Amino acid sequence: MISKKMVGYVQGSSAIRAMFEEGKKMSALYGAENVYDFSLGNPNLAPPEEVKQAILDVLHEESPTFVHGYMNNSGYEDIRQKVAENINQKHGTHFETQNILMTVGAAGGLNVILKTLLDPGDEVIVFAPYFGEYRSYVSNFDGVLVEVSPNTVDFQPNLEEFEKKVTAKTKAVIVNSPNNPTGVVYTEKNITALSNILRSKQEEFGTSIYLITDEPYRELVYDGVSVPYVTKYYKNAVIGYSYSKSLSLPGERIGYLVIPSEVDDFQDVVAAANVANRILGYVNAPSLMQRAVGRCLDAEVNIGVYDKNRKALYNGLTEAGYDCIRPDGAFYLFVKSPIENDVEFCNRAKKYHLLIVPGTSFACPGYVRIAYCVAYETITGALPKFKELMEEFK
Ligand code: PLP
């Protein structure tokens, strides 16, 4: 009796759910300490102490009817103003309150902007490998997802193929950097080249093409790598940000969209996004969390912990003979499967109690994703298992 569209969504999500269930079953059988679960991007670090203090301060200092009440669907004006100022300070931009829309995480923000922009049949381009949920987000609004195949040399965007895939129907492009699942940060050179392509295609077709960035991992970068702020390179850019990873708050569902005043049809886009936030059923981003993050915009998790994991895992797996992409950001390692069939490889890994995700879920078969937002002991315990697993394929 359920809708045909939902049948597809349920089937699509069952693989991840199956993995989650499998992890629980294995932990019950063998003990949690003997199961190496690298399947989820759920931060293992507690939120910074400032976040807890901010929540307490909000509850003590602000009026309960204000803190827990409805507000403008785009969020509290003072918080949007603070967010704008904070971005301006970090990135040398010139945003104001009207450019910020508080959202229910990055997922909420992406759904809002896609609902705002898409008519049925409009095309949205994504670069493989990409976060699999984009398929559903685009299909929610009857858009057509157009995939650009992966550049398996360095996992930077494949711009040659991209240029050929931009058509008169292209309404939006989604870019995710630092990337899930590769951890790769798209270079300034490539963001510039991508922007140039979009500008010339807009001119050729007489259309507006919106570049949407999905950046929950913006703050999680290593070795001083910088992540270009795309509004500086392209006028029709919309930023989707989230505190899920940067402040370890994924369950709290808080983030924002930046819609610069320079985007085509700015007033209409902002008005529509405000309504989209409401009628998608979010109404507004969680009120207490808006107030809390507004007080700790410069707080950070200790990225040194992820960096230690990154190095241990990258070095250990490389020594064991795995071919890995060295990640500059996020908390994922993308590893070439020693056999062509990545799904089969992930199944074989389960024998060693290793839970990893096939690249097929990210439209990049032949690779697997290892999420290293786990305890360091999980990595040191797992490395000998990965070694044994590799021996099977030598
Ligand atoms: N986009 C990417 C690339 C992600 O990896 C995730 C979560 O893992 C999301 C969006 C969703 O983030 P949020 O929890 O902020 O909705």
C-alpha cells in the first residue's frame, strides 16, 4: 500500500540498516570490544565543553517562552546576524542576517534549497563518489540526478566529463568538500575551473545554474589545508553548513544555508526557502540549538584525535598492502578493494568482525569507505585483522 517512490527509498536504505543491525548482533555475540565498526559517520568525540555551557546558560539566562517558542521560519534574527558576522570574519565575506537561514542540519538545508529551486525534470549534477542520500533528496522534488563519474587518480572532480553533462536543464550542482566518502578537499584550482564552466554554460543556455555546497566537514581538515569558500568564486552559489560534525551534534539537527544577495532572483529564492523550511514540516530549525550555537560559533572539537586516527589507519593499511586515498579532511578513508567486487569484499571483512561500507553505496564500485571517527583502540585492534584479510587476496 505504500507509495511506489517509497518502495525504492526503503530498498535503498536497507543496506545501511542491515549493517547497523549486523554490528549490534556481532557485539552481542563476540563482545563490543571485539567488533570493529567503521560503518557510520557518527562522531565519537563529545561536543566541546562550550556547547554544554552554552545550553545551560541559555536555559538560565533567556526567557523560556522565547527559547522554546516559534520564531521567523528562517531562524532567530540575532543568531542569523551572529552567524553572518562569524562567516564574514573567517572568510572575508559580506553576509547579513537576510543571507542566513537556520536549518535542520545539512540534510534539512539541502532539502530546503532543492525544494526552492527544482521543477520536475530539472537536472542536478553530482560528482561520484557522493553521499548516497543526494539521490533521495533530488528525487523528493522530482529532479533528475546526473552523475559525473569518479576521477580515480586523485578523486578531485572530473571536470572534463562535467562540462559535457551540463545542459539547458541543469538547475543545480552539488559539491561536497571535504568529501564523504573520500576525505578529499577540492582544490582552489578546480573550484575556479568548475565556476568558469558554469559561467560559460549559463551564458550559452541563458539559464541560472546554482552551485550548492554541502559542507558539514568544512572545519575537519588536516595539515593546514584550506577549503575554498565558493561564494567568492561563483555568484550563484549557496552554502549548506551543519554543526553535526564540527561540534559533534548530529542528533540535534542544526545547521544553516547561506544564500548570498548576489544570486539570481535573490528575493524570490530567500522567500521560497523560508516557506520551504516551513512546509517541509521542519517549520524552523530547533530553537534551543539555534540559541546555543549562537553562543559558541568559534568552538571546535579536538581535531587532533581524528588526525591521530587518520595517520594510524592510513599508515597501517598502506603497510598492509592496501591502496588508500590520503584524506585531507573529514573522517573517512577511501580504500581500493583488493577485489573488483567491493560488496563481496565488505562481506568477507565481516569474518574478521570488520564493518566497512562498499563504495557502490557512493556510486563508486571497487572501493570501500572506512569511517575513522572511532576510538583509537578500535583502529589498533582492527589493523592486524585488516592485514589478515588482505592475506586472503594475495
Ligand atoms: N552531507 C554529507 C556529505 C554527510 O556526510 C552528512 C552526514 O553524514 C550529511 C550531509 C547530513 O548531515 P546532517 O546531519 O547535518 O544533516
